[in-house]
Amino acid sequence: MNRDIYVNSSALSKMEKLTRDYKYVENGGVLLGRMNPRWVRVYDVSDAGPKAERRKAHVTFDNEYITNYLMEKEEDEHFFIGTWHSHPSGCALIPSLTDKTTMISLSEQNEKSHFPIFCITKYETERFEFCFYELDEYNNVVRKMHTMIGS
């Protein structure tokens, strides 16, 4: 699959703040927007939630918070399109084995034409960095090289 990814600048700013606020542990949430077989549009992102478990090597989302956030955003016709999470400062933006397992598990719950996307972020030396990924039809992780930012 070779979809273009468009990210709303306010969603990217929110991800940056949530990454910076927790730069020594992992944080994350869901990506909300719309998608089809040709493109994915990210309109909003959530936090992991107030009861989330944030550690250096993993984040466990507050499921109640995430569920409520998703239901609220469906009213705006923004739907679950993937997940994002941060890696602590000093770590790479490369998916870990746990990240890959999560990607495969989430993708198996969706149609191939609507596989979710994944974003890994970090805040390093006062600079926000991010990479988007998706799975191909063989469950290989593919880094998305071209991401467009807009309003």
C-alpha cells in the first residue's frame, strides 16, 4: 500500500506537546481522521489518558479515556485511523518488536484497503521528530517518507 499521509498542523502541534511533556518516558494515543486506499488524513490525536501507564520502554493507554475520546470525535466524523506513541529522548524512531506486533494486531482487525497508520515521535535536543509507518500486504513495516503538513 502506498498512501499519501496528510497531517493537520494542529494535530502535529498537539503530538509535539504531548511528546515534549513526557520526553523521558513513552506517551501516545490514537490518530483520528479519515482514510481511503489512496490517502490518510490526520485531523486530531489523543493523549494516552489520565490513567495511562507511561514507562521508558512502553505506554499502556487508559482504555476508558480512549474509548470516550473516540466516541466524542465520531460526532465530528473523525474516525480511528491508527496510533501514535513517543520514544524517550535518546531512542531511535524505529519500531521495536513490540511496536511491530501491535501494528500487525491492529491491522488484522481492519480491511487491507484501510490498514491503520502508525506514528513514532520523540523530542531530542529541543527538536521534535516523527516518522509515520504502515504495513504492506505481507505485514512488513514500511516507513512513509513523504508526509504533508497542512491546515
